[in-house]
Amino acid sequence: MTKVPPQPGPLTVDLVISGAAEIFCAAVDPSATERVPTSGGVAVDGGRIVAIGDVSGYRGRETVDAAGGVVMPGFVDAHTHVVFGGSRVAEYAAKVAGRPVPDGVPAGIVGTMTETRVASARELVEQSGARIAEMLAHGTTTLESKTGYGLSVDAEQKLLDVNRLLTERSPARILSTYTGGHAFAPGVDRDGWVRQVADQARQAGRDGLAEFNDVYCDDGYFDCEQTRTILEAGRESGLRPRVHLDAYSHTGAAALTAELGAASADHLNYTTDAELSRLAAAGVIGVYLPCLEYAVRHPKPLDPRRVRDAGMTLALATDICPGCWTVSMQMVVVMACRAGGLSVAEALTAATHGSAVSLGMDDEVGSIALGKRADLVILDVPSHEDVAYRIGRNNARVVLAGGHVVAVRDADDPARRLLARQGEM
């Protein structure tokens, strides 16, 4: 009698997500769409993606049913000012109503500077951590966090320390950006402050407290020469430049941004097509901030298709700050589609892969691919296009970071047992 060899059973892995009606992989090459699995599931082991699409050959120690929803990469928020003290709600409410801002309420960067300086590091961690928890619940698993509301050496150091503490405590991946070059405190010697910012940028890099160095180059803020001084100082200790560029005027700083090989140029409202092409040739990523433009009623909104058509990789970000308090990259996608004219797939790709490229993290996050970190969002909608269609709704049912469930929207969701088991409740 012939003996039949035993058939190999399913491969056991840490987690299997099954039952997805759609897997939105954020494929970079549109021609590769047919080769990307579009439904099924994702298998995860050791925090990494090991299978996409057909996961019938895998048995998960833990399982999550996508229940006919969408699995997509975790959002990557490429530009945030999430660390700040207080609120500017009185200023905002007055402005939207067309009334004068009341005397004595926090207003503008200086108003937030005052509130931030008086807050302790512990208070800032609590306030900012609560905002980051909301961002995570809406599907953001990686974000950039700027300093910039201290505007003194001691206060900026406090914000760098807060970024470090947030990184240690949050399941989201947080990349720190030193932004002493955000503005000038009232009455400060401007040349002296530029020198202090340059020195602190060097030190932040040496101390490992930041990955990037950002400057707000615009009328009334830092000019091109000051911007160069600060960014070159940061590069000496390994901080890659980022630039707030041409938000409210044309500065000509695009040439400097390209020359320095900046990771990103953000805003770009007054940047010319020729300058966008130069930035593209230098590999600089263009960051579009549609919710900020809405919040401030920007006089010259950016057309993100100009950025894309110039050959730049496009990224999206919330620009969460006291003047644009939004935690949701889903809302950013809504605005990028309706106000910016992007397709939903273009906007979602910019909000994941494009933003990951701007942070130098695209080999780890920003798309669903074999070997990448399992930062995933399960949406309770049948199509990725519903993210832009269902305005103002949090469609993120389950959020995973590194293969661990870190947020579950509904109290009765079966996935909540994993959240409790992994100690994140």
C-alpha cells in the first residue's frame, strides 16, 4: 500500500486579516495596479506584512475580520505642529464671524508662544498626546512633529524633549522636526535669534532629538539668507532641511530649497511652475495642506495638480496647529479631492506613500507591500472612494501599528479584545 506523505498545513503567523472587499495598497506605479491584490486579506508576522490577497495558506494566532471593508496603509501626516499649549478658539471664532479678535485672547503665533511657554513639559505631553491619540484613532500611524511655539532656546529645548517623550509613549511613529525658525518673538534681536536657532539646530542633531530642521521662509518671517544659515547649520549635524515655502508671498526660496536637497517644500502657494520643476529635479517632495487653506480662508489656494504635473511627488498633511485644529487625515483627503481636484486614489496615495517619501520612511510605511511594517487601517466602507464621499465621518474601524491593534472605534467591535490583550486600553 502506497503511503501518502502528510500535506503541509497552514503557516502560522501572528495575525491574519481576512474578508476585505478591497485592499488599497497605495501602489506607486499605476501600471502595476493589475498585479496588486485588490481583495482578500493581509497576513502579518513579526510586525511585517508576509502575504497580501489570498491568505488561505496562513493561520493567525490572532484574527481580524475586515467584514467586507477596505484595508489600506496607515496614514502618514507629513506636516504637524501638534505640540503647543492652550487654544486660539476665541480668535478663530471671531475671524469666521467677521468680528475683531477680542483683546487679551491668545492670537497668532505669539499668542500660542505665550501659552506654550507657561505650560510644563508634562502638561504639553498630556495635551499633545491627547491630540495624537485622536489622530491615531482616525488612522494616522506615522507623523512628523515640529517644535516652533517656544521661540526661545529654553522653550524650544522643552518642545524637543516633549517630542522625545511623545515618541516613547505613543504607538504612533513620531519624527521630530526642530523649527526654531518658525517666527520671531516680540522685541527679539532678529540676527541674534537666527544665530541662536542655528546653534540649537546643530545641537538638536548631535543630541539625536530631531530628524529634520524647518524654517518658515516668507515675508515677515525668515528671508532667504536667514533660512540658509539655519538650514546649513542643521545639516552639519545630520538634520535634513524642510521649508515652509511661499505660503503668502513669492520669496524665491525654491532655488535654495532645491540646492540644499530639502526633504520637502510645504505650502507652495506662490511658487512658480518653473520653480516647481526645479524642485522636482532635486527630488524635493511637495506637501499640500488643504485644511490649513480652508481654516485661514487662504487668498491663493494651491492647485496640487501643478505640483504633480511639474514632476514632484505630492504629499498631504493636516498642519494641525492652533489655527487649523484637525486631527483627521481623512478630512484632508476630503478637502484635497473637492478643493484640490485630486482623484480619491491620488489623494489617498499622497496621504500615505507620498508623505512617507517626504519623511524618508517609504521603505517602511506608506503602502501595503511584502516586508513592510504592518501599519494598517481597516475601514468599514466598501470602497476607498468612500473616504472622500462620507464627509466628516471617521471611517477607520480598526488601526494597527507594527501588526498590533492600537485603536478600535466601536466599543462592541470584536477586534477590541486584541486591543485589551495587547495592553493598549
